[in-house]
Amino acid sequence: MKTVMITGATSGIGKETARLFLEEGFRVLAVGRSPDKLQNLEKEFSAYEDRLLLKRCEVSKLDEIHALFKDLEPVDILINNAGIYSQNSWFDTGVEDYNQMFEVNTRSVFFLSQQAALNLRRHKRRGLVLNNASTLAQKPAPQTSLYSASKAAVLSLTQSLALDLGPELRAICVLPGIVDTPIHHKGAGVEAALKFQQEIATLHPLKRIGKAEEIAALFLFLSQPSMDWMTGSCITLDGGISLVT
């Protein structure tokens, strides 16, 4: 039985990914920063309690990342999913805004992947890192300079990870478009969130935004033995919005 570690597992894409991997018989190590959300996840996934392990970790803090992997059993697959999103302007953005975006979205990916690789080396196993980036990594939208740059760095880190640590470690980056998750409408309210979804859906060639379970399904597909020859790849799943100028 393989073990998959999923960061940001208490909501959105991370939660649906944890659900799908549990349904498919994996052992899931669900990582989140909120004890309350982790407790809710434990209740919701109680049918899989024998294969579900919950870990609290603030991925922006290096000491907590190191503690997360201390004395840990082999982690075959790491899914770096935790992330934050906010728009920003060039003139109202400060150092704290910059640091927070890159600490959560980029630095965590580097050090979680580092610890995952060391974990696999200790246990003499090969593994896979799947990184959740964004189509904005390749094509920024207005007012997203920090977020887009942080995700572009994730794309580059994925390629470097594949290059430097193969064959013991494979690395693949997924570039979702706009997906119906709390990250896009946090604090906006139900009505504002629905209006945003309806407006943005019209920009897609497929005329809808994505679902968290669709990204989860791609993560699962990439984890199959049949994908064992893939590494360093960056895969777009976005309803075609990256084709729109």
C-alpha cells in the first residue's frame, strides 16, 4: 500500500484529492494548518480511519516542515497543494505581502520536496512529487504579479527537481485554471462568489470553471504505474482559458 502526503488537505482541491486517494486504497497523510478543519476532515472521512493520518503543519515555517517528516514512515507520493492567492498592485504591495506569498506558495514546495526526497532516500525507495501550480505561472493576469511569479517558480522547481533527483524521484507540475475552491472567493460572500463564477465561466471555451475533483482525478492518474516514464512535465487543465487572450 502506497502512502501519499497531501498539503492543504482540509479544503478545495486538497480535500477532494485526499478523498479520491482514500477511495482508491492509498494511505493518506493529510496535512493542514487548522486543527478544527483537520478534526472535521477526520469526521468526514471516518470510514477510512485505518488509512488516514492527520498532521498539523504551517508550511511557511521550516521547523514545522522538519517536524512533519521526523521519524515518518516512507512517503511514496508528495502532493504540494497548499497555497494562498491574493491580487496585488505594484504600488501598494509591501515586504510582508511579498514574503507571505513566496513562503507559502514557493518556499514550502522546495523544503517539503527536500524532506520528501530525504525520507525516500532513508527508506531506499523511489517516489513522486506532484506540484499544484497555476496557468498564471505561464500567463499572468492583471494584478496577480506576486501570485503568478510564485507559481512560475513552482513550475521551475518541478523541472529542477526532476533533473537533479532522477531516477529516485520524479516530479510533475499541474497547472489548473480557475477552479471552484474557497481560494478564489474567500471572504467575498456567497452571492459575490456566485457572480464571479458566472462571469469568469463565460471566458472559457468550455463555458464553465473547473471542479476540485477534476484536478484530484489528474493527480490520481499521474500517480499510476503506467505514468512511470513521465517526469519534469507541466500539464495544463483549465477548460481552455489559457488560449484566450
